[in-house]
Amino acid sequence: MVLACDVKILKLREADAREEADEAQSDADYAACVARVHRALSDHAALHRRCPMKVCIRARRCAGEKQSCLSLLAKPVVSRTREQQMIDDLYYNVQAERLSEEEGA
């Protein structure tokens, strides 16, 4: 026999697990957005020419996992505020897409 308190505990654990998975997905989405924006900024400044990674030189664009190219610049491509705004806008679009896919499914 399952007690009502056991059912509540099971539901709370399920909700906690779902919340942890959502947070992990959100963190991964944000990290991907940061990488995409940094890659785009590197491409805009044509930093593949100065990049120490051969994969970027061969691809003629930023192709690395870590955007060390941006650290080569004395002056940033865009202001930190604008960069954060670009990341936030992209993140918002990714989350809106994810929400519409979940609602459609």
C-alpha cells in the first residue's frame, strides 16, 4: 500500500529531477550562445588569420571550441555591453524556439 506522503515525496523528487534537467539544459544553451557570439565576433574581425589553431586557419573562420582569438585583440570588436546584449538576444531566441517546439509536441 502506497501512503499519501510517499506519493508526495515521489512527485517532489520527480519535479526536482525535471528542474535539474531544465537548469542543465539552460546552462548548456547559454554556453552555446556565448560560443556562437564569440565565434561570430572572431569571424567578423577575420581573426582566423592570426589564430594559433590550425583548424581555424584551414577553415578560414573560427572553428575552434575555445575562442582564444579574441584575446589577441588589443581593442574588443564590440563593447562588453553590446556583446552581452547579443548573447542575451540569441539565448532568448533559442529558448523561444525550444518552448514553441515543446508546445507543438
